[in-house]
Amino acid sequence: MKEVKKTVAAHIAEEISSRIANGYWSPNEHLVEAKLAEEFETSRAPVREALLMLEKERLVTRVPHHGFVVKKFTKKEIHELYDATFRLEEIAMGKAVINITESDIQRLEEILEGQKKAIEKNDIVGYYTLNEKFHEIIFEIAKNQFLAEMHKSLRKSSQPLSVLNLGQGTNMLSSYEEHSRQFEALKQRDKDAGIQAIRDQEARSVKTLDIFYPF
């Protein structure tokens, strides 16, 4: 399949998204279109388009007469976002245990090995990238395009939260252990064990974020 060339706006949106995820800007910080246009050496039109794209992904918020700011999540929003995300993962697990092949198992094994190396290097961004790939593969195995698209959209919205989460204490190691349990459940075609691992990951993630977003 021929790769679709990214637009200037898509490139800008990707860079802004990455910066938000890595804490370059704080929640509620104003994103000045003119300044961004100057930095990316373009007109304001593609910058505005990029910000509108990120608004749909729930990474920025438009404030009347002020422009766009980095989204500030509330505790309620985080709980609802994670509830929706992990319920989709449970559905995907139920389908993936039926469809998984030896080739799929090998791909997941390689991802886990990469995550293990990222932990040893304390590479949060590298670990996060592999984390997303791990889930992407499970949704591929589940063979439901609509589930996969909904999950990808929700994961995009939670990207800054996920990176923040992984950087706390031993959360990268905990995430790896939870992924390892999901992997073993898939190998054994054990839906219940896989869903329990997903729920344990959800509980740990939400508990961590409640510290940063108490209201």
C-alpha cells in the first residue's frame, strides 16, 4: 500500500502532540499560533489546522477570545477516559484469545523484550512507544477495525497522562509485568486471566493519576 504523504498541518500536530505528552507545556498553557507559525516556518493556517486536529483528539481546548490551550484534565474525565479505554481492551482480549497465532505470539514477545530493555535504560518515551505497539497488535489480532480505531483515538487523548504515569516510581516495571500477564493469557487462550491483568493495570494507573489530578 502506498504511504500517504503527511500534510504540513499533520506534521505540526504530531510535534505539538509529542511535546504535550512529554510535559514541554503545562496544562492550560496558551499555545500562541503566531509563535508556533514562526517556529515551524509556515503561515498561521496550517498551525490553526493542526490545533483543530488536536482539539478533536482532546489534547488541546479552545478558549473563547483566547485561542488554544493545553487540555487540563479533571479527575472525572480521567476516570471516564480510562474506563472507556480499558473496556475496549477487555473486548479486544476476548476476541484475540480466539484468533491469536504463533506469528502473533512472536511479535508480542519481541515487543516485551524491547520494553524490558527500555526499562533498563529508563527510557520512558521508548517504553511508551512500544506500549502503544503492544496494544495495537492485540487489536489487530482481535480483527475489528472499529474497535481498533476507537481505542487508538482514546489512547491518543490519554498520551500525556500515560507518559506521566509511566514516569512515576516503578510504574514502567509494573506495566511490563501487567503486559507479560496479558501475553501469557493470550498464549494460554485464557480470557479471564487476560481481563484480570487489564483491570489490575487500570486500577494502578488510575490510582497514580488521582495523586496528580485530585479534583
